[in-house]
Amino acid sequence: MPAWTFLTNHAHVLLAIARNPDARLRDVAETVGITERAAQAIVADLEQAGYLEHTRVGRRNRYTVNPAGHFRHPAEADRRIGDLLSLFTPAPSAEADQGHP
């Protein structure tokens, strides 16, 4: 494992959720390489800051990412997180945009 990475755990959690909005936090934690408790804390941070929101679907959560949210660091505050998401997540297909599976 490298001593440091370019993206924080917050960014990794956000990307994991953007890739799979129905993911369980257990799966997000495993993907990122953190504990489930750490993933829960990060999701709470992201929700409180307005980057994420969740909706209950049965016994699970479905997450929605707010791509219009701006980066928090002053050096990147003029950029939206949607720019980062577009680098690391596939673009939605035309069929998905029209509500088709």
C-alpha cells in the first residue's frame, strides 16, 4: 500500500457511491479500503456538506450525488465535483437519461 495517494478517502467514497448509488456502506468501505464505521462517518460528512443525499428504498439506502457542489479547498473552490466525477465514472448512456435500463 502506498504511503500517500492523490485522492482522500472522502473522494474515494464519493466516487464509489457515484459508480454504484445502491451500494451498501460495507461494500463502499471494502472498495476504498477503510472500515465500515469510517465509511459511515465520511458519508455523514458528505451529506452534511450537501455533496450527497440518501433515500430509503426498502431496507437499503440509495444515494444521489450533487455534481454541482464545489470543492472545499480554496485552490479548487471554483471547480465543481462533477468535474472529478466525470474523470472517474462512466458517462450515463442516452438510454439511462431517458429512463430506460
